[in-house]
Amino acid sequence: MSAFGRRPGTAGRPAFGVAKPMQGGAGSGGGQFPAIDAAPLPDSAGPVPELEAMERLNQRSTAEAMEPEKAQGFEASVHKIKEQVLPRLLERVDPEAAATLSKDELTEEFRPIILEVLAELRITLNRREQFALEKVLVDELLGFGPLEELLSDPDISDIMVNGPYQTYIEKKGQLVIAPIQFRDEQHLFQIAQRICNMVGRRVDQTTPLADARLKDGSRVNVIVPPLSLRGTAISIRKFSAKPITLDMLCQWGAMSQKMCTALKIAGASRFNIVISGGTGSGKTTMLNALSKMIDPGERVLTIEDAAELRLQQPHWLPLETRPANLEGNGAIHMGDLVKNALRMRPDRIIMGEVRGAECFDLLAAMNTGHDGSMCTLHSNSPRECLGRMENMVLMGDVKIPKEAISKQIADSVDMVVQIKRLRDGSRRVTNVTEVIGMEGDVIVTQELFKFEYLDEDKDGKIIGEYRAMGLRPYTLEKARQFGFDQPYLEACL
């Protein structure tokens, strides 16, 4: 007898083949679920041409709170049947044996058992409903339950679960509410634990915060009660399955052609680059795109809290920090990994995000023969970025005067790339600034490119202009060593 209650090779399996979504329109019983329709945004989400600014403001102040959208129709009926079938299904299945199978294999094994349970419950389903039920049950046992539908949608870039009954998604730069719900808090908490356990992290009342990642590299943050008052909260930043290049960012309007050329040369000429921006502005995407310019013969080490970078190089070794165990011991921080990376013969060291005292170790690496190192950090402008780097070094135990720290930053960093997520949802490179050196106690910078806001069209899209400042770059000598001095100068003028 197998773990699924029948002898191996037993005939009589329904000839349905592997369960896959059926194609066709919604009216003819098409996909497993109807497409997730974006919930209507309040009128205040985008500018309304016929209303004046103050009228729109008044409309916003009197708008009622949006209620979570309930699953309806076909989807609701399938989920209702799932609640009846799942307990009986689990009685007939060995969970350990099920965990060793792939989704397709598990679907094949489940099909006859599901038919038995439906017969017991006297429920009759058509072919489309049975396919949908099989998928929902497999997602529940091996996947991430209701999140699977959102994770498989390529148009969704962010998923934000605020407790079991409210989930928001970001589509094309706009936040909309998603028509999914979890059974209860326990159901959501189990899925959060499943995500964390996949990468060797844990989340519970003793460690209510966790950073994790999915198999495709998507970044996940989980926070659970008692810190989250609405129940378990999951934030997922999805990454594109197709690698994004600087040329693609240029085509999408994130930068001008001249900026694209200058950044390509900066990446290839081993400039030390800091990518600065706010949350969700596209810093990691830019870092991945810049990595395409690295010579394939170079050895690259990446250091992150939760490994999410997807470099496009053959000789790339990712390193990841480790949290403390239950006794509070065994934590490995980013600073420890930077020090260890220096003993691993790297050509470049790339840090996913600098948050604290590890900034000093990165500056030391940039200053000791590891040109071409890169990192990201949170700040609102290139000038603030340099100030934050000073503050992060001072957060450590290094007893160095502020002037010496400023000089080390000026000597180490060649270029700051500032990225912003504008209010229309677009992400743009707003400044490309190079660091020249020190003048007294002040770090001197020079702006090569900037984005200037001009206007806003009737659809709320921001209209602006990318301007080259026409200055001779201070880093021209470094580009000359790689033979890029002439195209670099032409791009900046």
C-alpha cells in the first residue's frame, strides 16, 4: 500500500492527464480562476481634470474607508468546497510522503482521493471546478495558499498582507486591494512559517520579525503578533523573472540614453558606486542591471541580509548573514562577512544594503584594491547619502574623528546614483553625482545628470526632462584606463 491508501500501479485512474489550467474566455469556463480585477481606486488616487486642487482635497477628506473585497462566484464556491474536502483529504494522506512529491505528482495522486471524498460528501463538480479544486488543495499543502495566484501574476510587483482579511497589491505603480482572504490568523501564520522555514529562518512569538526570500529571489518580510496588531503581516517584493538591463530601464523612461551610456561605462570601468533611494525606488534592480557591465573574468562576492541580488556574471559567490539562535548566540553580521570576504580574493565586493557600522568595512574594501565595489542605501539625495555614510560609520565602535571619516568616503566613493519613485508610480534616476574630494571639512561633489520636473499630464503622469549638466567628469581618468574616456566625455557634455 502506498502512502495514499492504494496499491502502486492500481488501474482506474481517471484519464484527465496532469491538472493544468484550461484555456478560454471566462464565459466559456476558461482559466481556473477569473482574472484578479483591480479594485476601483477612490477618485482621489489620481488627478481628475475637471476638479480644482482644493475640490480634490475636500473629496479626499470626506471619502469613506475601502472595505476588503470578498471573493465571489466561482472562486468563492471552490474555496467553500475546499474547506469541506481538506480535512477528509488529510486523513487519507501521509504528510511526510506528500512533502517528497512535486506539485504535478501530488496532483496525480490526489485526483482519485478527491473523487472519493466528493462522492462521500455527495458533491458533484464539473471538469473546470475539479481542476480548480485540485490546484487550490495542492497550493494549500505544498504552496502558499491564496498567495499563489498573486505570485503567479507577472503584473504584480508587490504583495502586502495586512492580517488574514486584507491584502493589497501593487500593479503598474498603483496600490489596489486584492480579492483574496485567508481562513483565519492561524492559516496565515502557517503560510508565513512555511516561507521562513524554506530558507532556514524562523518566526514565532520569541522572534516575531523575519527576513526571507522565495525560490525566485523575491524578498519577503514577516512580522507577527504581538508586534503586529492586525495579525500576521507579510510583505513580498517580487522580482522580474527576466533579468533587467540598463537598456531596458532606458526604454522604460527611467533614464536618458546619455545617462545609460555613462552608467554602463561606470560599471565597466570599476567605479565605486553607491545607489541611493527610498523604499521601493528600484535600488536593487539598478544594482542588478549595473552588474551586467562587470567583466566576466572578475570574481564577484555579494553580501546581504537576505540574498536577493541576481547578478548576471559567471564567477559570482553570494554570502548571507545569519540571525542568532534561540540562546542569542551564533549571529553572523554583515561586517563579519565583509572582513571574511577580503580573505577570499574578490575583485569586487557588492553589498545589498548598508544599514550600520559595516559601512566602515566596505569603505576599507574600496580603499584597499577592490575597485568597482557597489552598495545601496536609503537616502533622499546624493548629499544626504554621503552624510548617512558618515553617520553609519560613527554608529560603530571605530574611534576616528569625523574629518577622517569624511576623507575616507571622499577617497573611496566615485559616484552616487540617486533613484526615486515618483508619485505617479514611475521610478526614475533623478541624479548622477560624482564625488570629487575634500575642501576643508566638506565633501565636494559634482552633478553630471539630473531629472527636472516640468509638468503633469491629464492622466497624472509626470513629465520631466533628463539634463546633462555639461561638466567635464572628474572620473574621466579612471575611464581612460579602460579606453572609455571619449564616449564618457561625450555622454556627459
